[in-house]
Amino acid sequence: MIKLGIIGAMDIEVALLKEQLTDPKVTHKAGSEFWEGTLRGLSVVIVRCGVGKVNAALCVQILADLFGVTHIVNTGIAGSMDADLDIGDLVVATEAMYHDMTVTIFGYPRGQVPGMDVQAFPADEALSEAAAAACAKRAVRFKRGRIVSGDQFVGDSAVKDDILENCGGLCVEMESAAIAHAAYRNGIPFAILRAISDKADDSATMDYPTFEAKAARDCAAITATMAETLAK
Ligand code: ADE
């Protein structure tokens, strides 16, 4: 039986999902509200973790310890790192990696956390397939590949180029590698689904406020479709 933890960084990324919960029960922990209930027939716990890696990771641990989730999905928005990914398109992660973990001076590849056996944390294939199927069902354009994260809003072409050159990635945001890292350490399968809100370059500060809400809502709607598939 799946019990799915659903994490979004901001209210707008999870509001639509919380509205659809039946029999919601809210628990407060570490400054977040954990909304437990049934979403389209699936047992879920929804949380707005807040922005950035630490907020994201600690919510994973709470979902694991207090709620016993069996799977985790991260929904939200991201900046595009791929010329073929436009605002409104979706990305389903094959893996997530930090772009700001830099211990290269001691021989670690960029992104790798010393002591971890992987440079990028692999997403669960079956769960990611369910995310991709939900994208296909709703006829949105999507790509699958690496997502990179760091505690930085990328809105500068030079920063974007540096990340691309050293880390690659289809899109950049601020939580998923931390969610992936914490899930990996707990042995919890995870998937990441992100909608593009900007191009992570000099146009980002203009585009982001314009497209943030729509991209976040679209991504949440696809996450709900994914829950429906998983409930069957
Ligand atoms: N989330 C949405 N757009 C982003 C960007 N350009 N950088 C980091 N996180 C983001």
C-alpha cells in the first residue's frame, strides 16, 4: 500500500492539492503543516516545506519518521537549463544533484557529497513513470533527465552557464536534490516533477513573477493525476 508524501516549497505549489483532500487531518511540526488524507483515492501527506535545501530535507525526515510515507513526490517550479524546454513545459527527474556542493579541491566531482556513494541521487523508475504518464495524459510537453538544485535563485546567464558546464541538468531549482538526498538515506523511493517558470537567465526576474502561479498550479494538477493513477 502506497502512502505518498507530497512536498512543495511554496503554498502555491500545494494549495490545489490540499483543496482536493478528503478527510484532512493537519499536524504541525517544525513550522510546517502536514496535511494527511486521501487524494483521488490515494493515501497522502501534503506539506509546504519552505524554500531551500534544509527546509526540504527536514520535511522528508518528518514524513518518514512521523507519517511513515512509503514514497515521496516533489512538485513545483523550476528554471529551464535546456534550450528545448520553454515556460510551461514539465520535467520529470531521472536523478537530482546539488550544483552548489563543491568539494572538488579534494577530488570529488562537483555535486558529490563526501561520504555518499553517488554524485546524483537516482529517482525511482516506477514512480517517475507514473509522473511521466500523468504528463502524457494531460498532453503537456515534458522531458526526462537530471534536475540540479542549490540554495540560489538562478537569474544570471553567467551563473547558469557555469552550472550547465559543470553539472548539466534540464532545470534548476532549490529543493529537489535535498529531498532526493534525504529520501535516498531513508531508502524511500522518490520522483520529482517540475514545471518551467523561467529560463534561469537574465530574463528570469521578469518571467518568474509572471509565470510562477500558472506553472505551480499546472504541476500540482499533474501531481493529482499521478496520485489517481497510483491509487488504481
Ligand atoms: N525556481 C524557479 N525558477 C528558479 C530559478 N531560476 N532558480 C532557482 N530556483 C527556481
